[in-house]
Amino acid sequence: MTFQELILALERFWAERGCLIVQPYNSEVGAGTFNPHTFLRAIGPEPWNVAYVEPSRRPTDGRYGENPNRLQQFHQYQVILKPSPLDIQDLYLESLRALGTDPSHHDIRFIEDDWESPTLGAWGLGWQVWLDGLEISQFTYFQQCGGIDCKPISGELTYGLERIAMYLQDVDDVYELQWAPGIRYGDIYKRAEWEWSTYNFEQADVELQKNLFEEYEKQVAVLLGLSDKKGKGGALQFDREPLERLALPAYDAVIKCSHYFNVLDARGAISVTERQRYIGRVRLIARAVAESWYAQREALGFPLLDTAAAAQ
Amino acid sequence: MSSEFLLEIGTEELPASFVTHALRSMKASAVELVGQARLGTDSLEVHTMGTPRRLALRLRGLAASQPDRDETVMGPPWSAAFETDGSPKKAATGFSKKHGVAVGDLRKQATDKGDYVSVQVHEAGKATDAVLTEILPELCRRITFPKSMRWGPGEIAFGRPIHWIVSLLGSEVVGFEFAGVQAGRSTRGHRFLAPKSFDLDHASNYEEALEQAHVIVDLTRRKDRMMDGLLASAKSLDGVLEPDAFLADECVSLVEEPFTVPGSFDESFLELPDTVVVSVMRDHQRYFAVRASKGGALLPSYLNVVNTAQDPETIAKGNDRVLRARLADARFFVEEDRKAPLADRLQKLESVVFQSKLGTMGAKVRRLQANARALAQGSGTDADACVEAARLCKADLETLIVFEFPELQGEMGRWYALREGIDSAIADAIRDHYRPQGADDVVPDQVVGAVVAVADRIDTLVGCFGIGLVPSGSADPFALRRAALGIIRIALEGPIDVDLQQLIDEAYAAYSGDAELAPADEVRASLGDFFRGRIRAMLKDAHGGDVVDACLGAWDGTSLRDLRSRIEAVSELGAAPEFEALAVAFKRAFNITKESARGVVDPALLEAGAERALAERFGTVRDQIREATDERRYADALKLVAKELGAPIDRFFEEVFVMVDDARIRENRLRLLREIADTVNGIAHFHQLGTKLQRRDPSISA
């Protein structure tokens, strides 16, 4: 099974089970969770079932294309099922069958792996899924997102596509994967890994990244009308009514801040104490967006609740 | 004869630590709720079982039904219930109706607040199943987990989502609902080997039926099975299993039916240090290592406990591949690390924070060198080796392999040092300076390691006390108690003595220029008290708190071994039968003289008899006692005291009245006693001893 056949098999599988098939987000994200189709839609009471590929950037994991397993950009296949159905594990195992892997002939294990994104103010409980000792997926029940308690709970399945493909194709080097007949993963990405590793570790302009972080951080406050003052118990205050706020452009700015922080981190430009402060700053604006998004959906009467009711 | 009751809660895969935690709370709640519901009997057995996918409770010896209960129920005040003529008001008719009795059955009961209406109620016991139906939802609610989660609609929190509940009393379902799941008799077997749900006909068939369905629900039995498999597989490889209790507990909690699948890796990876190979296998993959039966060398094999083994070859192949990548990573780290000598990492330690107010690890390492030099000179060892070991002891924190496997700190530093040709005493010290890690760990057995270990701990202690980071209650984030205990144990069990006072002063001086610490006097005092507290906590069980206190009182706060000699001497003497009288006598001597002035005894003023006898005896042995004390031969000193002074001082207190009216005689007498008390107090403060010393038994210590 080629890399692209793997993607197609997952798209088909989840489309047949009622997921919207959407596209990767057009900004630099560290994981599929950052895509607004997950981060924002996991908030609030509206149901949401979606699946998509997410090219995910982890600047610190870059190895100049020299390590057979580590990449600064890899591909996740992300599935969100909200509310999480009781048969979510069975659905997941069925999806492995769709990839030609019969779980009963392998050793499949659900190993505790709680997930937390300090920058997104999000956390959940769940597992990493092992296939014969290889971590191929992460499985998370979101408990909180943007500092807001989730209700209902979203179930998130994240497939590590490179790892699964290496397993299916029986290769030890990611660059040897067949993306499509005649085209290897390395043909597409090896040079990119070297360039981005060089950029992230050596050449990224530290001042530029710092300035971009600051500017985008300010944008969030402007676009949401976020006040400097806090209310009781540290509650965020907004000078704009929910539907006057531009939550989506503000969220893009959050994604940018998170990305520039990651680049600065890889570049070794952030000290230990600064690191915590940066994370806290991103978490604050992520929370401001999450609260604004919720307020907007509420102001709109949570429209997808009606759609779901009508569908039943 | 009552029936067996079974409760099984079927869940998604619970983390290893959750199962034991949940079962403990389940058992405690079951005992409590069954007792409250009057279903307990003398033969009640409460047994819990669990796997990653189920928590089970078995009750045997439940009462066949709830016993009847007679109870007095209080009602409204009598005056509110009855007219003065005795005719009932509304309150009386209402109350009698509520309890199903006639108004005539109501009784008057006198209380502190006046007369009240009461009624004798007879409550017929309910059938056991009816009671269970009521208490089971509460039992489920009371199950606790290290962390709980919500799922689906998000209404209920539990360790993991619940899928089914079995609730059987004998062969009958005891119905109830929890988390939206209706209890019944349908259970499920192994997720992959027996995935279909099936009905249990009787509670007592539970374990057997599940075993048929590839689930060994009893944790102990499952572990025995797993260990048998591991040992047999190791043997078939001509090897022995590398024991790992933590890993065994973890693995048994990850499977419902354990199988062992052996795998292998390329022999060239054995060039890595054993600890690295074992750590990679254990930490990343939860594999057991195997050593050759002969010689004990690590074999290029591993044992993997799996949940499903329909196709062991496929499973081994997959796992081999993962391990190969992991070991290749580790080899890469080690090769990279070896490209530069350990000492090159010192520069990097300059930018690693030790503690925000105490500066960097680089500064700490410089202080360690100063501390090590002082300690080495104090104990007459090779100072240069100690200083060099102190310089290098933290360098491996900046290696790639320790970044990946923090638990290999010290071990890897030693390994790299040996390969650089660094002297083995120094290399060993890099590893050993982390010892003892806990109460069960050994202390460094070589001088250099012991010196660096003490130097490191005292630096942390002085620094933290200097900025007010003092442990309180259970909060001890810098493990300062363990650090102090480490120093005490090294001095008492290891190759070097420690002069605590000098140690604290040197470590304080080493901070000069690195950090703003509280004044030296304060740090010395608070840290001194802290050490005394630790010493007391450590030794009181073996010797008795009063013995430790008595010796701490006489101790000058310097040599820890000196303190130990005192404690041992007092303990030893305390075991002798004549000690009680001796202790009482010296306590008396101390108490009577503590306010009086010291001075030279005038022999002319001594009364013939007991007083003169005591003075003469003391005069002949005083210098011997003091000499033995000065030479720290406390056992000898105490033997002299007991042998030479015991009888005379007893006689003295029996025959001589101290507080006579004649001031000159009284003063002289007090001077004599004062001098004796001072001499004995130089060894230990007898007045701090309990008087039941000779019955001292570690099991009944204070």
C-alpha cells in the first residue's frame, strides 16, 4: 500500500462512517489538533465528525534528512468524533482492517498516554495505540479545550501516517517509503528536511520571529477586542460583542504565535524561564479565541444542534 | 446458605496504575456499604479482581436477607401533638399515619428539651437482592481513580468509559443502572481472542467462564502465569530473566491473557553499555532483558509480554524493527557523545539553571570542587582526585544519552569517563555520588565517591536553606530530607566521617559570589536543627528517641561518627540491668545542681562516710573518665562510670542530705555533684534519658 493509498483508504473509511472529509489547514501547525476543525469545533455542545490529513511541523524534531525516523514535518491523519461514540475503539480497529491489518494477528495494545497542549490550554485522557510494539496512533478523549470544559466529549484519533506506512511497506527508512508508484518519500521531502532543519536550527532570524510573535499576539487582542483588564477570578473581558469579534482571523494569529515560538525554541533562542512565559502568552490568547468562539456559537443558537436534530 | 454475588464493570483499557487503585477503593466501599446495609456476616469474604478491561468484585458469605430492625423514632414535641386533655392534634395523627401505627401506639418520651412523641417501629428486613439493588449504584460511584475522565455526553466521570456491567446474586441478576448502563448477566471475553459477548449463568462460574474466553481475571494468577512464561522462554534461550518487579507489575496490567513472544536484536548493539540496552528495552518498549545462564552477559534477545499471540512471528518481526530503530538512536547518541570528552560539557552547564536564586549548574560544579577539596583534606584522602571527580560529576547531564534516559545519569558519565582513560576511582565516583538514592540504596563504598556525594548534597542543603526553601510537612520538592539523610548515612556507613559544622561552613563559604544567602548564623542554626531532626528520625527506632536526644545534647555538632559512638555506648550500657539506678542517680545529680555554681571541692568540708567515699572514688577515676571521653572511647568511659561511681553515688543519695543549712557544706556538696554531673554529661545528657532504659526494645521505641 503506497502512502497515498493509505490516505485514500482512511478518507474512504471515515467518509463512509459519516465524517466530513476536509482539507489540511493552510498555516503552520504542530499537530492536527491545531486545525480549527478540531480546536474550535471541540468546544461547545454542537456535534461534529470530521477527518483530514494534517502536515504537522515540529521544528525541534528535524534531523537534516539524516535520521530514518525523525522529521521536522510529518503527516497526521486526524479524526474527530463528537460526541465520542461508545464504539469508538471498535471503529478504530476496523479502520486498521481497512488498511489490510487484521488486529487479531498482531499485538494491539492501548497504552495510557494522557495528552496536554499547554499552549492551547487543552488536555485529554487516552492512549497511544501499539501495533506490535510500534506506536501508530494516539487516542484522546478531550476534557478541556482553550481552558473550557468540553461537553459533550470529543474523541480524537490521530494516525501517524509515516509510521504506519513504514510498517505496511516493511521499510526501515522513512525516505524509502513509496508515496506513489515510482515516487519515494525522499524524492519529495528529503531536500525539504535538510532546508527546514538548517533554517530552524541555524538560519531562522531570531529577531524577526520574536517580532512576528509580538505582532500577531497584539493582533489577537485587536481582533477580539480583548481588554487588558480582567474580571472576577481572572475572567477575560472583551470590548466587542461576540458577533463583532473576528475569532477566526484571531485564531490564525494564535497559530502563528505558536509556530514562531516553536521555531525560536528550535533555534535555541529561548531560555528556560522565558519558555514558560511564552507558553503562558499563547495559552492566554488561545483561551480568548476559545471563549469568543463559544460566545459566537451561542449567539447564533448553536446552529449545528438543529442540523443534527433534523438529520435524526 | 447465601449465594455468591458478583459485580463486574467492563471498561475500555484502564491504565496499569488505575486497576489496583480502583480495586482498593471498590473493596473498601463494599465492606462499608454491606456493613451499613446489615448484610455482613462473620464469614463475609470480599475479593476483587481486575484486568485492563474490567473491575470485578466477589462477595461470599452475605446474609441471606437483611435482619429485621426495631427502632425508636422520635416525633414532634408532645405539646404540639396532643391537647392538654389528651386528644390528638394533627401532628399526632400525621406522625402515626406516616409510620403505620394507631395514635394509641404513640408514646411519650422525656428528653432534655421536654416531652416528645415517639413510636416503636418494626422494620422488616428486605431480601438481599433488594438491598443490593439500592447500594450498588453508590458502590460504583465510590470507585476512585488517580485521574477520572468523561466521555460521550460527558455526564459521568470514571477511569475509562464503561461498556457493560454484570451484577449476579447466584444465578439471578440484581438490576441497577450506572453511567447509563443497565446491569445484567452479559460479559465479554478477550478483545481479540473472544470478542463476542456472552451470558454468565451463575456468579460462581465467573473466573472459569472468563478463562474460557481468554481472560485471567485474578491479578495474582495472571502474574504467576506471566512469570512462568517469561522464565520458560528465558530458559529456552539458555538465559535467565533480568528481574524487574516494576516492569512485571506494569506488564501484567496491560494484558488479559499473558503470552511471551521472544525477539532479538543485532549483537553489535551489545557494544553499548548494558544499562543503555536494558533502559531502551524497558522504558520505551516494556521488554524484559535476558542474560546468559553462564557468565551473565546480556543476550541479544528480549522477552515481550503480549496480549495476543496468534502469529508470534509477525509480532516478533514488528517488535524487532521498533527495537532496532530505538537501539540505533541510542547508538547514535552514544557515538555523538563520545566525539568530545566529558569535560567539554562543562561549558554547557554554565547555561543550565540549578535553581533560579542559586544560579547555574556550572556554578554549582565549582562549589562542589571547593567542598570536595575541603572534605578530602579533612579525611586525609587524595584531594586532587576528589576535586576532579566533583568537576566531572555533572558533565553527563549534557550528553544526548542522559537527555534521552535521565535515569542513566552518573552511570553514563562513568562509562564515558572510563573510555576516555580517566582514573577508575574518579569514574566510579561520577556514578556513586548519586548514592544513596533512597532508604534501600547503598552508600558509596569508595572515598572519592563518598566525598563528592557529600559535597553535592551539602551544597543543595545550604543553598536551599539559605534562600528559605525549607521542607514543610510533605512538601520537600528538592528532596532535602533525603539529602541530609544521605550525608548522615555516608558518614555512618560509608568510608568517610563528616564534620557537620565544618561542612556547613565550607559549603556556605563556597556560595560567596554565587548567591545571596541568609546570614551564616541563621543557615548554620536552621540546618543544624534540621540535621538533628533527621538523625533523630533515622536512629530513634534502633536506639530510642531519648538515647539519641541524650547524646545529641552532649555532642558538639561536628563528627557524625562521634555522635554514633556515643549513641552506641549509651545503648549498650542501657541494656545492662544496673543501668536504671545509675541513670536515676545522675539525673538527680544534674537536677539538683543545674542552678548551682561550679567550683573546687574542699576536701576538708567533706563529711566522713558516703560523701567522702564518693569524692575519693570520683577523684581516682575522674581523669580516666575524662581521658576516655576526650579520646571518644565512650563505651570505656561509661563502663568506668558504672563500675566506679554507681554504688558510691547510690549510697550518697541514700545517706547524705544535700541541702543542709550550713551554707559552706551545702555549697561544697553541690560543687562535688556538679563536677560529677558535668563529667558524665560530657558523654551523654543522662537527664534526658527515659528511666525504663534497660527494657528498651526497638519495637516499642518512643
